[in-house]
Amino acid sequence: MNKVPISVLIPVRNEAANLPRCLDSIRWADEIVVVDSNSEDETASIARSYGAEVVQFQFNGTWPKKKNWALENITFKHPWVFILDADEELTPDAEQEFLSVISKPEEGVVGYWINRRFHFMGKWLKHAYYPSWNLRLFQHRLGRYEQLTAAATASGDNEVHEHVVVQGRTGKLKTEMNHYAFPSVEVFVEKHNRYSNWEAHVALDQYLHADRPVSLQDSGLRLRRRLKQLSHRLPFRPLLRFLYIYLWQRGILDGREGYYFARLHAVYEFLCVAKTFELKKKNASTESLS
């Protein structure tokens, strides 16, 4: 079988439960590189059973994180790379579209955005967090993840909410992918406790360096980033986050799962607020002593 001339990069750590579903969805890819952080389960052996190359990553605690390190240090077989998380899955129509855009990309286009379908408590949320566009397919020599903070954030060794910035134009794919990031409330809470550490450090950096430019080339994401920065000055942020997801994004139409999803994000927003306040107090205390 002729395979699609693409390199797929999958960052992992202890992903034995998710990895088979992920790898089954990209059997057509000519090269699969799994970047592992010394998993303690069967992640590496599962990856090798699918013919993937396994590369180990040692995190220094700050930067670079796993995906950017891989883009800088791995010699990929093909010029186009697609970044796929272990808890994600491409749909069957992806193979043909990937082959088409790689074989004959639009003039000047060096990267493509793909939409994600969030699954929560076993249900696809068709309104909350949908659509969710990510730039994942790009010419790897022309794209890197943005660095929003150089602090040790205690958020893990993988990029959290950073986006890829490419040197050139971008397009959008028609195919979508399934995202199984939150199979349970426990997983949601564990991940967002770490994510809120990162958010707090980024918020502190933005507070200290308010004039730093936003480098994203997508106008929609630039606007969202600016609005998010503005929201940091507003009262009742957890309530606003809940209303945004539940009413503005129409999470109310996703049933009880949509309600819980919105409420949990309100808790996440509260953690971000509290941790940012804590960091600002520590920073002010340090400056007063210097």
C-alpha cells in the first residue's frame, strides 16, 4: 500500500490506554515519530508495534518543551509534519485530504489548521468548545511553537496552550479530528490544575511585559488572545467563563455534559485567578526586598 509522504509527530507519556486508537487512525502515514518522556507503562512497546520510531525526551524544567524540542532536533523523513496528541484521532477522510494538500498545496501555503471535536464523559460536545481550530499540519522547517513564558511552570513537559507560528500563509482542512482529552472529571481536574499553573505564569509575564506583541498570524486567534488579556482585568471571571461556554457557545444544547463542562471550566478560571494573584504577591514581595 502506498503511504502518504508525511511525518506524524506524537508527544507522549504513559499513554498506553490512548495510543492504539491514535495510531490506528494514521496507519497510512509514511513516518510516525513518538517522542516519549520515559513512560512507565507499555507506551513505547505499543508505538514500536505499529512501526513508529520512539525517541526519548529529557525535560530541563523550563524550555524547550517536548514538541518544539522535537521540531528542532529530529531529522524528519518528509518536509510536512503533522502533530497529533495521543488522545486524538483522525477520521477516515483525513488520508485523502492530507495526500491532496501535501501533493499540491495552495500557492504560498505552508501550514493548515484542523478542527477538533471535544469528547467529554463519552459524548461529543457539538457546541461547547466547537469549533476548535489548531495549526497542526505544516512544513516543519518553517514552523515553531510560540514561547509565552520562560518560567518553570510545573505544568508538565509538553506545550499547553501555545500555538504554532509559521513563516508563510495558512489554510484550513475540511477533515476534523476527535479529541478525547477529558474521559472523566478526575482527568479534567488533574490536567487543569497543571494548566492553571502555566496560565498564571503567562498572566504574570503579560502583566510585567504588557507591550509584548502577539505573534500569531491568524487574525481570529490574535483577537481571542487580546480578549483573553482584557478579561484578566474584569471581575467575576469564573462566572463569565461559565456563561461564555454555556450560553454564548451554546453548551446548554449539549445536555448535562455541557453544563458540567462549563462549570468545570469556571473552576479552572478561578484557579487561574487565584494562582495569578499569588504569583503577583510573591513577585511584589521579591521586588521590595531587592
